[in-house]
Amino acid sequence: MFAAVSLGVFDTLERAPAKANTVASALQLASEPLERLLDACVGLKLLRRNGALYANEPVASTYLCRASERALVGYILYSNDVLFPLWGHLEDALREGTPRWEQEFGAEGTIFDHFFHTNDAKRTFLHGMHGFGLLSSPKVVEAFDLSRFRRMLDLGGATGHLAIAACQHYPELHAIVFDLPEVTEITDDYINKSGPLSERVSLMAGDFFRDELPEADLIALGRILHDWPETKIRPLLKKIFHRLPSGGAILISEKLLDENKSGPATALLQSLNMLVCTEGKERTLSEYRQLLEDAGFQKVEGRVTGAYLDAVFASKP
């Protein structure tokens, strides 16, 4: 799938069904090896074949074509170019307990120092994360009753998919997407595409670890905490707690591990993914509860949403 996306196979077939040699000619590939790849994609139910003609299945048209609004192409390309090589050093990560950026790419620093090395890479990655957000964010904001809140702050909100989903579901809510300056310059495009909702979603550039947080009665973190170790999470949660008013709350969107850590398999594998590429990991609801209660929060609840990400909610007394 990574190779087919990277080479443009699904984009080519989205224009029209075609024979293997036609696709090979368009993409300047060898015909017989490409036919093997196409057949493998048929076996994966990403393509279908009618005689000698190959065509995209709906799932490929929706998620694997660059022109689709719901495309996951950005994340797939990032997985192909970055995560796949990092996973080749899993044994060393297990020996040393550290991410593999320097070993694979000769670059020091965190994964986030290398996300946006070019403007195209930045846009491609964020569009991929937007595709994931469209799948998960509506379920996350519906997991708890958020109707009492009026001002939501979405920390590390990227393209604003969580904030937009929240405003769509709660008509009285206004939201601020807070992210790094190099991210928010792109976020504006996604917010404008949300139509009338854009009037209730605003942007603010900053670093949530270093800068003062805007005022809000609900603060959200989507796929943020799993990137970091407890030494960075604890100060951030305390900062959020002190910024919230009494009765305010925090909403966390992450994939929850089972309490005995026997599943789900997607979360277990994602936790290993965090090992090779970040300082973080996936956690159980009990582990999040401990972190949140240590910061001062109460009434910690978790919901398995059935989407890619789950939800955790806690209140400030």
C-alpha cells in the first residue's frame, strides 16, 4: 500500500480503470512487476479487477487518492518515508529505550524538529493527519456531554478538525486552535473550508509548553500526550489545570490501552511506534487518571469510541 500510494497508482486509476501496462507506462514503471503490485492490492481489497482492467475500490478513492478531502495520503507517505525506516531499528530502541531519529537520519532532536523540513512536507503531513481527524474527532466530541462549555482551546490542534467537530456538534461553542506558527499558517485554509463554522473557530500561534495559554473553560488535547514522557506531561497538565476556571474541564483524545495491556492490537503497535519515533507511549485509562488526578483534576472518565481514537474527560473542582 505504501508503495502504491507513493508511486501514484491510486491517483492514476482514479482517472479511469486501466490495464497494468497502461498504468506502468504512465508511471514509468516495469509492467510485469507492477502487475504483481496491482494484484496484491486486489488481494488487499484496495483495487478490483475486471478482466485485464484494474480500478480503485471506494476505500482507495476515499483515503488513498491525493485529491480526496478525506485522504490519508500524507500520513501514509510519512509512514513510508520515516516510520518504516525507524521500525528497522526496533531492536536498538528496545535495548536503549530511545527514539531512532539520529541512528536512521543522522539528525538530533525530537520527531517534531523534522516534520516540517519543507513546506510541501508540512502540508502533506498535516493533510494526512486531517484525514485521521475526520474519522475520529466527531466520535470524540460526542463521547461526553460538552454542551455546558462555551470556549474550547484545542492545544496542538493542527488543521482544527477537533475544534471544528466540536463546534459543529455544540452550536453555542466557540473554539481556538493553538499550535506552532508554522502550523497555523496552514490551518486557516482548513477552517475556511468549514463554511459558517469558521466564524466560531479562531487561531492562535504559540508553544503550549512555553507560552501562556488563552482563556477557555474546556481545553482539548488530541494525539498530544502520547508523544511525550511523564516528565513533560505532568507540568503541562498542571499548567492546563491552573489556567482553567472552577468547573472547567480537559478533553483528551488518544487510543486507550486495555487495563491489562492485552489489547487492542492497534494501540499496542502504536505504543511501539512511539518508542521508535518519539519520547512517548500509549496508556491505559488508569494511567491517564493518575496523571490527571496528580495535576488536580477530578471525576476522570474514559470512553472507547469505536473510532481510531478514544476519549478521556476530567473536571476541575
